Amino acid sequence: MTSTDQPVDELLAEAVGRVVGAPADGLEFVVDGAASALAASADRWPLVSRALLGFADRSVGRCWAAGWRPADLVRVARRELGPVQVALAVDLIAAEGRRHPAAALDRRWQEQLRELEAEPWWASDEAYLQAFADRHRMDRFALATAALELLRVWALLPPVQPVGPVPGQSAPRVSAPRSGEPRMLGRIRALLAKAESTGFPDEAEALTAKAQELMARHSIDEALLSAGGPSADRPAALRIGVDNPYEGPKTMLLDAVAAANRCRVVWAKEFGFCTVIGFDADLDCVELLYTSLLVQATSAMQRAGSRKHKDGAARTKAFRQSFLVAYAARIRERLADATERATEDAAAGRPAEPGGVEDGGGALPVPTPDGGLLPVLAARAEAVDDAVGRMFPKLVSQRVRVSDGEGWVEGRAAADRATLHRGSGRIER
């Protein structure tokens, strides 16, 4: 039983507890009752607001300790709930973030917060819920319902393999950024932006291939710098969201990009993300190139899918699935070719272009150790494999099937027009 005399913190904790413990077939009834109790009094609404932010601090903190990161929690809200809960998730993450100075967060954590625009915008904790309700045109009951649904989903998340330190923990050593790196990554982004926007397939192909060659040379330079330094850096990891529709082919595309950049991919289908394991500079390249290729692939699929089959029938989901699988397979071939060319040039001491890859950034050529380049790359590949084995000791493979021949043919043709590695279609999960 609840009453107006019950402390609001207790009322909220009791409401969340009932909702989290409710069976699926009776959840709606329990949520309605708990939301009604929280929203019953306009006078106590500011106290509920402050209590909610305090409770969410602890809830979010438990998620961090269980291996989840800001982008993951927002992705869960998007997959399981709706736009209101997504906005709530960003705000609750921002509120919890007030506890941590920027120096206590690793680089990728800070990048996720910036991309989410997770910053407190409300005047005070007591005013938060009313300000949110006004912004989204909601009444107290609807907002209390949304908050309880979000807290329930987060409370039921299982632990996952961490991909970095939680706020306040020291990060494992990764290679420090070089002075020329921002300019080089800027060049790659510019190439990929042109590839996404051009209406000429041959130009898109050339731009994407050039971007991969620059990424490969950057990876090689980082490997040589690490090998010649006082202590080698270690593999790291990041998560990339991969959602329906066509999550299997999208994961194949990510796997193709990762393989070309000396990384490994493990797919957590139930959570809608992949973990990419590799060295830090390579992970940046994988995230950048995959995002661009997914834009290109989706655009090409939509153009092909708007047409009819040869027999006049409308193109179906099977066509689009087959299209994306073929696209990913052909991309794998082409990315591998670009990486192989860059590796051969580097081993032979040839620059990727006049003045070298880092010419615009003023970087000097990186010397090759006495043993040569290939043993350095082999050692890094072995280190990545070892990291995968430690993080995910039990892996299975999954095949993605195709059932539409026209979709396969057009998908490979689109990849020829846009980008690049062929494989078996096996994806680790």
C-alpha cells in the first residue's frame, strides 16, 4: 500500500521493484498501478523528479559495472521501447554523468556522450520531470509509465563482456595518437563523404578503395611505431550497433571491413550489436568505413529494390536479403585487395602516393624494423586472436542464406560500383 505520507524515495523504489518483478502477462496492469502511485500528486511531482534522477544514477551505475556503455543503453531503449524512452535514456545517462569529470572517462566513452548529446539541460532535479513532460507534451501518468518501462528494461540487462574501463578506472594502454593522425582521418572521412554523395559509381569505387588503402597504410605505420617503441600497445574493443532489418547481411559487411583492417567481429544478435576487437587505430577505421559502406549499400539496395523482377513481380525481402549478402561478399574481396596492395607497397618501401600517406600532416616515414614488416603484422594478428579467445571463449559460427538469384547478382554488381573481400559468409557470435 502507498500513501501520501510515504517517503518519495521509498515509493519510487517500491514502484520500480514491482514493475521489474512483474511477469510478462501481467506487466501492463502492474505498470499502470505503479505509475498511478507516482503521478497521483502534483504537489509531490518535484520530489518524484528528484528521486527518479537519484534512483537512475544507481541504475545506470549498475549497468556500467555490468559492462554496458552509454550508446548500448540508448540502443536498448530504441530496440525495446520508443522515442520517449530513448530521450529519457539520454537524459538519465547525462544526469549520472555529472558524477564523473571528463578526465575519468576514456576517449570512446566521451565520444559516445558527445554523439548522444547527453548533457543536462534542465534547471534543477526537482524541475526535470515537468520540463520533460512539457517538452514532449505528456501528462504525469504517461511520463511515469515511460520511466518505469525504461528502468525495468535496464534492470533486466545481463552482464556483458566489457569493452573498456568504466568511469574512474584506468584504461589499458593503447597507442597514443600521433600528430598527423587527425589530418589523416580527416582525409579518409572526406574521401568517404564524397563516395557516399557522388552519383557516379566509378568515382565512388575509386574513392572508397583509396580510403581503404590509406587506412591500411595508417594501420601499418601504427604497427611499426608500436614495434619500435618501449612497450607494445594491446588490442582494444568497441561495440557497433547492427539492427534489423537484414541484421545478418549487415554483420557480414562489418566483418568484411574488420577483416580488411586486421580486426575480428563477434555478433551478439540478441542485443543488436557486434563487438569489434583490434588495435585502437584500426578500430577507428573500421567504424568509419563500415558506417560509410552501410550508407552506400542501403542506397544501392533501395534503388535496385524499387524495380521489378524480370517476370514483372515486385522485388521482395528475399531479394533485398540476397542483395546485401552479395554486396558484403564482394566488398570483402575488394577491401582485401586494397589492403594487400598497401601492405605490399609498405613492405617494399613504396609510398602510397607522392609524399607518402601522411604528406599533408607533415609526418615522417616510419622505419621498418630489422625483421621486416610481415612479422610485425603477424604478431598483431596473433594478439588480436588471443584477445578474442580471452573475451569470448565460446564462439559459434552462423551462415547467412540467400534465396534470390537476381538479388545476388545485383548486389555484387552494386559492390563493384561502390566498394571491396570474399569469404564464406561465416560470422562469429
